[in-house]
Amino acid sequence: MLNRKVAGAKLAIIFAIIFFFSLLSGAKAIGITPARYTLDFQPNMEGDIEFCAINNEQKNLPIEIYVKGDLQQYVTLRETKATLTPLNTKQCFSAHYKLPADISGGHHDTRIGVLESLPAEVAGTGVAARLGAELQFWVEAPVPGKLVRATINIPETVLVGQSVPVRVILKNDGKEAVKVKVVIEIIDKTKGETVSRMEGPEIALNTQETKEDNFTWAGTKVPGEYRVKATLFYDGIVKDVDKEFIVGGLFVRINKLKVSEIKKGGIQKIPIELQSFWNEKIDNVFAELNISGADGVAASGIKTDVININALETGTLTAFWDTTDIQTGVYNVTVKAFYRGESSTASFKLKVVRESALGSGVIRIALIIGVVAILLVVFGGIIYANLSKKRG
């Protein structure tokens, strides 16, 4: 009996594994194109949506076609069933939409999907996975009042000294016409400072109308992380949208020391975080540390290890400092990084403390807890003694 149970368990595990890998292999067996179809609502609008089912596995695959979502009652399918064949890896279909005179304002999400049909002997058992894909049919309807949405289009990375095109795409999603003025600011994220400010002309937007406001920033010679903020002004309404981008160049910024203090005695590790603003990998990056305190130079020419930093990523260098004969206190650490014939420099504060000081906070907390515990025991004993006397 036990052997049968073990054999049954093994068989169940094997079937589960086969089922799991069949799901993985078939996860993209069916595709659909296009992935999205978007409309701005107009009363009584109608038209056709052409879409294609993709047979990625190139096999005989019976499918079902369906509609679901916010506006499904206004969408009619030309076909609801089909069979994809190895010779016909893409088969196209059509759906017809006929929208009413009015719908509620905002975003409406309807899906047109293709789904693998199940064999008759499997359908209804509830034990089979069905593969499929969906097209997003989005309808945007204007909302009551005034509403302008904005999208910023800007390159994710630009080179140092290169001019930067900034496109602000405006769309009136309200039911009332408006006039919009856009002001953009280019902000240095590291310093939190506005480095450029530009104003656009007043733009008239009818309901559901889309227009662009185009700007050009002259650029900068300072690589780093920047943010463009667009402020919209219309009919007493003020709205901000923003987007981040990088000004890149052959530049490695020394972000920080990854420790604020080290202990006195022995060889101590000092990790240093670097950030590359170059759009290619930089090999053989290293740094040199000079450390000074109140009494002058404490150490000089401490070299780190050598690392490679991937494009637009961070990396960590490590330096080692023998603090055996170093006094406790605050030291100034100057880090100079070297890469591809270039260099960057930054300075940081580093505290050298006695080993006991590193754990002083924990010890202090432990002492406080101990004292409180003793006081609780003492007061508890006094209260208990008083209660005992009263009972006696």
C-alpha cells in the first residue's frame, strides 16, 4: 500500500513538472498585433479595428476570439473562431465598433483577445491552461470642465555641450476650449538649482485637440543628472509635469565614501562609490586618496583597486588605510579618480574612532534597559510587600 502511495506521488510530481514546463514553453505561443488601438471619442463614431493573431509555435492551433471590457457592447466581431496553421503563422481579423452619442468622461479600456480553444474532452474539466493574448482598445472621452494633459518628450541621454530638444505635447481632455501657456525649467538634480528657464507662447486648444510646444536648451558642459519641469498655466489652473534625463560625457563622478567612520587600529577598508556619465563601458578605473587631519597629512598616495564601470552605471572602489598609529578625530579625505586619461576629484569627511566607541550606542541602550528592568523589579517587590501586609 505504501509503495503504491509513493509511486502515485512520484507520478503526480512528474505530471506537475511536465505541466509547468509546458506552460513556460507555450507562454508566448499566441501573439496579437497591434498591441493597442486608441481613439478620442466622438459621438456616434464607428469604424473597424484590424488585428492579427500570431502563431509563434507554427502548429495547428484552434482559437476563439472574444471582446470584454468597458465598451464591449459596442464592439462586434466578424469572426469568433478560427484555426491557425503551420503554413499560416499570421491570420488577420476585423472588429467593428459603433459608439453611442455619449459616454462618461475619462479612460475606457476594452480588450479584444484571442484564446486557444480546448478539445471537447478537456473543456469543462477545469484542469487545463489556455494560452492567449489581448489587444487594448482604448477610448478617451473628454471630461466636464477644463483639463489639459501634458507629456514631455526629451532624449534620455545627451552629450555634454549638445543642444537638447524639448517637446511638450499638450492635449485638451476637457469639454471646454482653453488657452495654455507653458514654462519649462531645466534643473540640476544634484544641486537642486534651475540652470535654464524658457517660456512658450499662448496656445489655444479646442476640446480633444493636441498640439506641441517646442523648446531647445543650449545644453551644458557639466555632466550629471538633470530634470526638465514643464508648468502649464490655463484659466487659473497651474499644473506641473517633469521628466529626468542625463547629460553624459567622459566623466566619472565620485559620489561618496560608503562609510562615515572607521575604527582606530589595524588596516581599515574605505569603499568609494563612483558614477559614470559616459555612454560606453569605462575600463581600468582607479583612484588615489590623500588624507589629512588637524596635525597635517596623515596619509598620502593610497591607491585603490581597479574596476570597470558599465555605461551610465555606478561602481565601487576600495582603499585600505592602516590606522594603527593614527589619532582619533575627523579627517579630510581627498579622492582623485583616474580613467581614460581623465580625472575627477572630490573631498569628504571621515571619522576615526576607538573600537569601543563604535559599540557605545548599543552599550548605552543595553545599560538603560538593564536599569529599567532593575527598577521594575524593585518597585514590583515594594508593591507586593505592601499588598501582603494589608492582607495580613
